[in-house]
Amino acid sequence: MKILSIDSSVMACSVAIISDEKIYAVKEEHTPSKQAEKLVPMIEELLKEKDLSYDDINLLAVTVGPGSFTGVRIGMSAVKGLSLATDLPILGITSLETISWQAALSNKDSTLILAVINAMRGQVYHQLFSFTGEYLKEKTEAGICELEDLSSLLKEKNILIATNCAALISSVLGERNEKIYEATPHATYAGLLAARKFQLYGTEKLHSLEPLYIRPPDAKKPKSNFHAS
């Protein structure tokens, strides 16, 4: 089984092909302003390099947030367009799940993982997962909090923190001993988790694709100056 996965949920964007739960091919772009321009060409280049077509792909996966509003929209729009053109099913993976899975694969003795993503403005997105050895289970819902309130989420012992802002988290926690693992949302781990989800649940988890923003977008519709007479 081959999965084409996409991530543009934070600052960079990446594309990966996962084959039978192993990394088959990867491409990355680290310039935020290039996400919309580079994403689809990266997909085409990756397929061409591996002499593959969309007929060889069985499933599309994409990170649905939280993260950059623009980045999430770019990734989801791209994968929805591919799905319409190819009739391939889509599996949405949250960016919090993605970094937790990355941390879990590198720290298999950890049973509790707190995913933390920089939400800017002194805030962080967060979610607590338990790792069973083969999958992640949500212990709390995804949320947002002030950076200085992060320690209140560490009520249980031996929590591994998976985060894309490790230095920032370390400075806030001070002398606390929590283990911190640097992890950034990436197509590779979104694809690997999608493969595991599909193996465990089949099409059960293939539902309508919805973004996970948590915080409302900054952009608002302008107020209309029209007044009915």
C-alpha cells in the first residue's frame, strides 16, 4: 500500500510517499512564502523521480492543523484537488498527532505524550496522548493556552513533551525535569501515522475533511456598508 502525504501546517511544507508503513520518498521546502507555489510541483516531481503515477497511490493524507491558517488551507486545498482528479480517499491527520507519533517512534518507552505547537502571541496549541506501543489514544481534546500556563497541563508523571518550540518550552518550565523532544509537523510522520490508522481501522477513519484551527482566523470579512432602505 502506498500513501501520498502532505504537510504545510506550520512554516515549511513537505511531501512524502509511504510504502507499507516505511518511508519511500520525501521532498521538503523550508520557505514559508513558497508553500502555495511549490507544493503541487513537489508532488509531481516526487512521483516522477520514483516512476510512479497516481494509479500507484492508494490513499492521500494531509495535516489539518492546528498551525498556520494559510498553511493548513494550502495543504487541504491541494489534497482535495488531487482527490477530485484521482478519486483517491483522503485521511486527515492533525499536526498534534503528527509530532506525537514522531516522538513515540523515537521514544517507545514513553506512555504519555503532550504535543505542543507554537501558536505565536505567547500561546501554544496542546493535546495529551497516551501511546500504547502501536497507536496513539487521545487523553484530552486539542486546545490552546498561554505559554506560562503550560505547566498546569503536566499534572501526571513521566510526560514526554513533543514540540516544535523546545527552547521556548524549556525556558518556561525552568527547573522541571520533563523530557522534551523536538518535533515539527512533517509529511513523513503524517503518512506513517495514516498508514497505521488505515491498518488498524481501514476505511472507518476516512471521514469528511475538516480543518482544526482551534483559534479563529485573523482575517475577517469586511463589514458591509449596504443598508436596506
